[in-house]
Amino acid sequence: MYTYLKEICVGTWSLLVGLAITIRYFFQPVVTVQYPHQALPMPPRFRGHTELVWDEKKAGHKCIACMACQRACPSGCITILGEKGEGVKQKTTLASYKLNFTTCSLCGLCVESCPTKALDFSKEFNLAGTTKETYVYDLLKRFEEKYS
Amino acid sequence: MTLHPELVELIRIVAYIVGLIIFIALNAAYLVWVERKVAGHIQRRIGPKEVGPWGLLQPIADGLKLMTKQLIIPYGVDVTLFKIAPILVMIPSVMCFVTIPFGENLVARNLDVGLLAIFAFASVNVLGLLFGAWGSRNKFAIISAARVVSQNVAYEIPMLVVVITIVMVSGSMNLHDIVTQQMGGFWHWNIFKFTASPLMPVAFIIFFVCMLAETNRAPFDMAESESELVAGAFTEYPGMGFGIFFMAEYANIVVGASLATILFLGGWDSPVGIFPGVIWFLLKMYALVFTVIWIRWTFPRTTFYSLLNLSWKILIPISFANLVLTSAMLKVF
């Protein structure tokens, strides 16, 4: 009889404790972010697709079209076209940088292998499209659009 | 010009039918919205917010969606039972509203056996669920039907015993009379009538728990139990067939909360003794409805055995003890 009554009292009390917790939550402010209307800033180590970085000194990108990233890429998703420049030294400049994002695994070997630190991960995550071709990015064109 | 008394009566009946159906439909639609909002805020989300201001048009959008869906009759079901079940669930909950007094003069039909009528109609609800589940030729539905029946049998007993206690205290089955006896401040309400029985608050809790179980609400939602039985008795119902079951569930909650208000919380009586009226009835009723929703989003579903144990081992003995105590106290004082 004693355990029976004790069980009822302890049980009822535990139910009340539960109700107290939920009602406290009910009056606290919401913690969710209303995503399409608001978005959190991406953390610094977030890996979006790669992009060319802006350099203050050169007032442009730092890519020298050395092909190091193209060779380092395990999925072969980078295609670089260099252009021989005029003059004695015949410096190569970047003509096009194609990134096929459909096969990219965001391993970051291209970023690591870059001798001039011209590449970095973008914070882009709103990616949706209806064709495969949407995800073959021309990084040079994107760079020019972003900083023009 | 004087209207013929029979014509007046006819107008009154039509007005009450239309009014009650609108009340039930609005309640069913907007309690779903309230439920989703409360659930959201308890989990510290917002809940529906996109359709209309504060998501207020969400129930209408949901209703339109359900109504435009095709009513599929699955192969091999018992067509008569399958079709009759949603109606059999909905109509009793509408009928229950007939004798519920919302205010001093606001009652569709003041029956002398109002309480009995409500319980008679309310017990048809489980029959409707049983028909629907049995007729839909689905193993989940049949398991659900077995659970619903045993659950309702188990919880009908303590509920009726508690109600008998109230009838003994007030000496009437007329809901209007039961409320009139509790007028004049909260210390006159049945829940605090310690002269009749010191266990009255406990009786109220028993009534409330049984009401949760009778309306198949969480933590006693054995009928639906999404995670085990798909949707239980409603598994095979498409579109508005399911919609009507859903509306009936909310209508039943409103009936249950109204009954608890009338029997224990003094109906339309004001707790401080001023301005008694419909507003107090609705306030108390919706406070109880909120508690029902609050409980749903706090507790997980019980197992079936602990559900039956709670009724047979705890609620029934206590409600009988209360009954005996009340009759003894009534005899002595």
C-alpha cells in the first residue's frame, strides 16, 4: 500500500515537472532562424566551391595559370587555359578557369597546392539548377562579375 | 406584428443548428492552428507563419487541400462501414453540443437528462472508430480498433463514476442546474466543494485524464499512434474522410473541456463573482483546451499496458473511494 501511494505521488510530481519545463520553453523566445528570409553567416571553415581571391597589390586575381591545381585535382574537375603573354619573359596569364562542380568533392587539394594562394573556398551554398551545365563554373568570369 | 410561436421555435432551432456547426467547424480548423503554434513555441520554433498573417490562413489552405483530394475507396474494404464511419464519429460530437449551456440563456435544448445524453452520444464515437478500422481491411487499423475499444472501456468507468459523484452532489442531471448551483465565486465551484468530499480536486484530475483518454489524445493516442500504426484507424482514409475524423477529434476535445468546465469549474460563473457570462465559460474552456495541447507536447505516448494499468489500478479505485466518501459525507452532513 505504501509503495502504491508513493508511486502515484512520485509519478504525478514527475508529470508536473515535465509540464513546468515545457511551459517555460513556451514563453521563451524562439531559437530557429527563418531560413529563406534570414540566414546565418557561414563559419570561416565552411567549404563552398572554390573561387579566385581578390588581391590588393595586383588589383586582380593572383593566378599564374601554372596548372598545379589541375594536376592536383583527384577528380579532374579543373580545366585551365593559359595564354602566353607578349614580351621577353612571356608571362602566362589566365584565359579561363573551368570548375566542374558536379564531380568536385571539395577535398581542397587545389587550394593547398596553389603556389600563389590564388584559390579559396567561397561561402556559396544556395545552389540549385535544372541542368548539369549550370554547375560547370567559369571561375574567371565569376571573379570578374564579382569585382567589376 | 407578432410571430407565430411555432415559427419562432423553428427560427431558433435553425439558428442553433447553423451556429453550432459554425462553432464546431471554426474550432476544429483553428484549434489545429493553435495546436501547431503551441507545439512550435514549446519546441521554441514559430509554427505556421507563411500562409496569411501569423499563418492564420493555414487551416483554410489545409481544408481546401483535403477537400480537393479524391475519395479513394480501397479494394476489398467493407464499403458501407468504411463510408459510415466518419459520419458516425462526427455526428455524436455535434449532438453533444445540443445540451451544453454556454451561458445563462445560451443553450440549444436544456434537457433534464443532459449529462446522460452527452455520455450516450459520446460513447457512439468509439463505435465509429471501430467500424472505420474494421471496415478498412488493414492490419494497422484492426490493431488500432482493438486498442481503442479496450482503452475506451477502461476509461469510461472512472469517468462515469466521477460524474455520478457530481450528480450525487448536485442532485441533478440537468447541466444548467449543475452550473446554477455553483454560482457565486470560485469557492462555490464543485472542484473546491470540500464539504461534499475532500477528494474533489482529485476527482477533477481523474475526469480530465479520462477525458484525454476518451478523446484519444496524447499521451493516450493509442488509436492513431503514428510511429507504430501508421495512422491507426485512419490509415486507409483519403482526403476529407480523414479530415472529418480529424475535425471530430477536435470537436470531442471541445466537448470534453466544456463538460469539465460545467461539472467542476462553474460553467459561465465568474471566479470573482462579477459579470458572469459566456466569456467566462469560453475562457475556462479554452484554458482546458490549451492544457490538453500542452500535455500532448510534453509527454511521450504511454505503452498500452501502463495505459490500462493506470485506469484499472489507480483511477478506478480512487474514483470509487471518492464515490463512497462523497455518499458518506452527504449522509452525515
